[in-house]
Amino acid sequence: MFIDLCSLDLVAVVKIINSTGLPNGRCRFMSELYARIMANDVQKEIIKNLKEGEKTTSQLTEAINKLTPTGIPPLTVYLQAWFLEQKGLISSTGEGIERTYRLTDKWKELEAQAQKS
């Protein structure tokens, strides 16, 4: 089920995560990043699908569109994946909008840290 992102209170989510006593600024940044990704349905589904292995933009779009009645265009998936790539959480190969994505070790570190708290 997809949630209206405009209705989410990210500040509250981040405050809850940060109230767990994380020791330093890097942990706080990582927690905020994890919270933002988990609050974004498209980014969350991209990560979930990439846990199964490498996927192309088309494969990610197809998987995400199974969950939404109106569908999401490939460009939206590409742009959300681009954001994750800029943060170093996924990497890609290929040209243009049709790329092949995979998770990076940085994502695995971020997820492990989030599961500890």
C-alpha cells in the first residue's frame, strides 16, 4: 500500500530515531537518511527489489507498478534511483534512463545500523 508522502511528518520520525541515543553526528545523519528512504514508497520499493539482486529501470518500474493502481512512469523510478545513487546507496551501469542497479556496501551498513537502534 502506498502512503501519501505529503501527509508524513518526517521530523517526528527522525526525532524518534534520534531519541534512541545514537552517539554522534554521523549516526544521526545516517538515521535521518534511513528514515527518509523508508518514508518514500518508491525509494523503499527500489531498495526492497534490489535486495533480490540487480534490476533494470524497467524491472523496478514493473515491480513497483504491481503495488499501485495508477502506475508510476519509468522516469520517476529513474529519478528516485538517481537520488539513491547520489547518496552512494546504490550503483548503476548503462546509459540514459534504462540502467542496471545494485545495492552498495554503504546501504548494507546503513541498514545494519538502523536495525541496531
